[in-house]
Amino acid sequence: MKLESKAKQYTDALFNLAEKSKCEKEVKDSIVLVNSVIKESSEFRAFLLSKRISASDKTKVVQEGFGKKCHPIVCELIGIASEENLIKLFQLIEKLYSMKYADVMNYVKVTAHVSDDLDQEEQTELKSSLDSILGKTSELNVQTNPDLLGGIKLRIGNKFLDASIQNHLDKMRQTLLDA
């Protein structure tokens, strides 16, 4: 069986378990955490790929190493899937789980680039406006970009919206040049 289809099966099983346990976000965050450690640590990659370490020992070590930061369901998955190419499998699972989570939970990631820092009240107001306009729950990440003259640039999922002053000036310039 191909790795992609196995990743889909594992993702579906993970999500169903997480849904029953009402811990979908914790499982998503745990998958992201494990993947980030896999990318950063060659020792951890070697540990996961080792054939000398049993699946149950891998599960125990991961549970002890990550502690409460990693959900037990994800730790168990490492033991269950240890015969696979775990590195690529976990990358695929992260991608598929994030997509399924966003779809089922009606959730979207939003990154806002602004010229000045927004206080907590302004961030809350922006988030509630985005939630009502998009009809989804948004996870807002605000980044300050001092190069912006003013306005805002938004990345909503994979879409980019540019409502910056620089963009408006560029459009006005182009309109004048075309005239």
C-alpha cells in the first residue's frame, strides 16, 4: 500500500479518535510538535527509524520525552506506525490532519501584516470582524512590518489580500500611466 493512502487511513483514524475524545486541537498541535522535532533533531530521526528499538519502547520514550506536550494518541501512533517510513508518514499526516481539522472545525489561519503594533483590543476586533466576514473561526497571527506605510496585508489560508497604502499607490500610478 502506498504511503499516501496509509497516511490518509492513519489521519482518518486519528481524527475519529480525537473527535470522540474531544481533543482535535491537542492532537493537531502534537502532530505539529513531533514534526518540528523530527525536522530539527537528527538524533530523534535516527531513534524513530531505528529497527533495534521496539515499537512499545518508542512509544514509552516519546511519551516520557514530550510529557504532557504531546497527546497520548500521537505517542501511540508512533509505536503503531514505526514499521513505516515514519518521517515522511508524519509529514503527510500533519498536512492531511490540518486540512481535515480546518474543514470539520470550520477553521482558517489568518496572518495579518500591519505597520504598527495592534493592542489586544484592536486584535480582538480584527479577529471578530474576520470571523463574521469569513463565516469561520480564525486563528489570527499579527506581524508588524515597519516597511508598510499603512493599511494591512492579510493571508487567509492560501489567499493573499493586500489593502496596504503602498498597493493603493501602485494601482493609482499604474492607472495614471495607462491613461
